[in-house]
Amino acid sequence: MAEINKKALNWPIVDYVDGRKVFNDYSSDTNTLNKEFSVNSQISKKYGGKRIMKAIFKNTKDHKKHFTATGYTVNKNRTKILLIHHKGLNKWLPPGGHIEDNEVPHEAAIREVYEETGVMAIPIKDDENDLVLKGVKEAQIPRPYALMYQIIPKSKKDVEHIHLDMVFALEADDSDKITAQYKEVHDVRWVTRKSLIDEYDTFDSVRSFARSMLK
């Protein structure tokens, strides 16, 4: 991967370990498999999210890009979030995966949640920006809660590439039976906001969602 132009950024804190970017103020874990950068991260707040994103886009413009969907599922009382312990990443994350051919994005998120946990979720209704469509040839579908640009490092199966992840806010009954897909996950749990932030190894974006959506 091409090196970020530090002089142009006037940003001296970027190091490189095995060709991989490591942000000293953000993480000292050079073995993390998925470094994600958003305007909500500590680094972006300190050094300017727009500059960071511009540099990332420039250095990954030729990377292969995959469309993915993630289901951030909360219970009806907004006190818990449904997480899986991902085998490959060894972190607690919401279920998610690639959007299949001819699949609508929010349906992909719902499918991933069901396949990995056995829990059936539905999109949280969002009336903001309702176009009030009355025609028969177009419809407004559930929109993502957030859109993420994620750098996925090289592995045995694939080269370094990008996930354009559509994050959907979903809701489910936390009394539903959990059936974990143990081929891909170690465990599935409903987790409280405090426990997630204080105790669970996850990404900054997951903590940010919990702070925003959970009581």
C-alpha cells in the first residue's frame, strides 16, 4: 500500500508495522485485523476527521470494494445489544456480512443476524426524511443508521480490500431463543451499555453505537 504523505497532512504520528498503518494515539495493538476509522474516533476528533478520511480514500482508491451490511440489534427497552464473539477477529461485534446478489441491504443485515444468532430482528422505524411516496414503481426502503469505510487487511483468502458497510439499527425480543452459528462465532450474548463499554473487547464504532442507542 502506498504510504500516506505525512508532510501534506502535517501529521507526524503515523507509523508503519509490516506495511500496516498504526495510529499511536488510537491503538497500540498492531495485531488487530481490522483497523477502522470514522469521524467518531478519538484520532479523528483530535486531528480532523476529514483529513484522515481523505488520506485513507487516496491510499485505498484502487482497492477492491465489497458491499456489506451489519445489524446492530437492540432490545425493545433499549437496554441491551446483541453481540457475537467473532472467531476470526477475536472481538465482540454485531452480526454482519456481505450483501448477496439481488439482496436488499436491510434484508442482508436481518439475514446475518438470524443466521449467526437465531434471533429475528426488524428495522427500527425512522420517519425522518420520509418522502411519502404514493407511486407504484418506487418505494423508500429502510436507510442505514451509518455508513462505514473499513480497511480489511490481507489474509490467506484475500488481498487487502475495503468493506463499504451499511449499518442498520434493528430491534428484537431479548427473550427469543439464541442459536449460535458456531462455525463462525464463539458465543452470542445480549450485553448492556455499561458492560460493553467497560468490559468487552470491540471496536470504537460499536461503543459509539451503544452510547447513542442504549440507556
